[in-house]
Amino acid sequence: MKIGMIGTGNMGKILIEALLESKAISPADLLIQNRTLAKAIQIKEIYPAVTVLKTAKKVAQNADLIFLCVKPHDVFSVASDIAPYLSADKCVVSITSPINTEQLENAVSCSVARIIPSITNRALCGVALFSYGSNCTQEWKQALSTLFNNFSTPTEIADNITRVASDIVSCGPAFFSYLTQRFIDGAVEETEIDADTATKLASEMLIGLGQLLEKGYYTLPTLQEKVSVKGGVTGEGINVLEKNIGDTFNQLFQATQHKFEEDLQLVKNSLVIHKNI
Ligand SMILES: NC(=O)C1=CN([C@@H]2O[C@H](COP(=O)(O)OP(=O)(O)OC[C@H]3O[C@@H](n4cnc5c(N)ncnc54)[C@H](OP(=O)(O)O)[C@@H]3O)[C@@H](O)[C@H]2O)C=CC1
Ligand SMILES: O=C(O)[C@@H]1CCC=N1
């Protein structure tokens, strides 16, 4: 199977690295293209057997499975460029949350899916959120799930939880990096530890925490219970968190939902431009 990647920015590159480093596919089966071609050429310098194509049209003609790894406002322009070259047996995957599979199916006449990846897939772990188009064939559903299983936990989601699922899976790494950074900053400001040591200790702690959860030794509540010895220091710290976090995370999910509504409207506007309604 030939896989085409249109858009080799942040996420396109991460998917290429995950596909190749997990050995899900061979570099000879990968066709890549980007608006600024130099970005795709840089990837070929790392993986010489990858083919760089000059146009999205050529990717559509030569690949069986085509990933659209562009920003939401560019998806329909790329989809309408490639639509005439897609036979019914091909599959198009978009990776962005504000565009649903119905909108994709209206833009191209082949199997479609939306797969929202996560930066954690670069480490060949974490979740990829799957939504299949209503006309997506069983063969493509199986092929996509098998492909992503090499470097992620493919998880099918209902449309109504798209935003929150993506907040947790794809935005989550940024949120928890930010919180960890603030944790480190506090330690450096309040004690004699230096930033490098605090960063190293906090990073190792997070890796260990991930391993504990992966191995299933503890749930999140039992883990807190085990560490918070009665009358001990952890309890004092948890009290501070309880007093101050308040409804921060409610506000966070409200803010992302609000931004999502705006993004959905922008997508509708770009659909009008491409006359696909
Ligand atoms: N970042 C993340 O963690 C995640 C991102 N996503 C989604 O992935 C999508 C892409 O995000 P990201 O990779 O961060 O964005 P980037 O801006 O880094 O990448 C987008 C790429 O698309 C290219 N591009 C734009 N138009 C075209 C075109 N017509 N033909 C070919 N290439 C084109 C751009 O080229 P050029 O070099 O010319 O700008 C750029 O390299 C977003 O919709 C985002 O929501 C999903 C999950 C996680
Ligand atoms: O489309 C999305 O929801 C993702 C989450 C992180 C960036 N973009």
C-alpha cells in the first residue's frame, strides 16, 4: 500500500516519523508533499527512500491512502484539488477536529476517516482518535486501525465528544507540560534547587508515573492515597491544590469548546468558498 502525506508541518512530520520508526510502513511506500517543498525535501534527507512529489494531484494519483495534514482552512482547498484524481477504492484521512467525516465525504468520492493524532504518537504511544465516514469500507477501517496500532492506541469516538477527547489526547500533552513547568518554577523560586535539577527530577517522576499507570499497579485515586500518608507532607500539598485549583479545569474546557465553535464556523465559511455545501 502506498501512503501519501499532504502537509509535512508539525503533525505531518510526526506521523511520518511514527509510521517509519514503528516500521508500520517502508519509506519506499511513502509519498510526501508540502506547499513549501523544502520542508518535504528536509524529510527526504533523513529518510532517503521516501518520494517527494511536487503536487497534491500527484500524491492523489499515486497513493492508495492519503493523509491531509494541513490546517482546517486549507483542507477543502486541498480536497477539491485532489478530488478528480481519487478513485472509489482510495481512502482520504483528515487529522483536524473541526472537520467531520460527513463534510469530507461531500468533498471526495472515496472512503474517508478523521484521525486526530497526538504528539505522544511520536514516542510510539498515546491515543489516536478515530471517526470513520459512513461510506468507509470495512477493509479501510481494518487497514487504518492496524496501521495506527503500530504506534498508538486507536480509539473510535462519537462525534459529540470530539472536542473534549481531542483536548485530553492532543492538547493534554501541552497542558500537562505547562503545569509541570509551573511546578518546576515554584520549586526553583521557593527552595535552593536549580532549574536543571528540578527539570530532570520532575521529568523522571512523570516517566515513572506513566509507567505505573501503564503497568496498572494503581488507579489515579489509589496512587494519591498511597503517597498521601496520613499527617504527612503530601497531604499538605494536596490541600493547597484543592484550595487553589477551584474550577480552573471547568474554565479550560469551556474555553476550548468556545474556540471550537469559532473554528466550526470558519470551516463552514471555507466550505461556502469551495461550494461544497
Ligand atoms: N500539533 C498537534 O499536536 C496536532 C495537530 N492536529 C491538527 O493537524 C493540523 C496541522 O497542524 P500542524 O501540523 O501543527 O500545522 P503546520 O502549520 O505545522 O502544518 C501544516 C502544513 O500544511 C502545509 N500546507 C498548507 N497548505 C497546503 C497545500 N495546499 N498543499 C500542501 N501542503 C500544504 C503547510 O505548508 P507550508 O510549509 O507552506 O506552511 C504546513 O507545512 C491542524 O489542523 C491541527 O488541528 C491534530 C492533532 C494534534
Ligand atoms: O485539531 C485538534 O483538535 C488538535 C488538537 C491539538 C491541535 N489540534
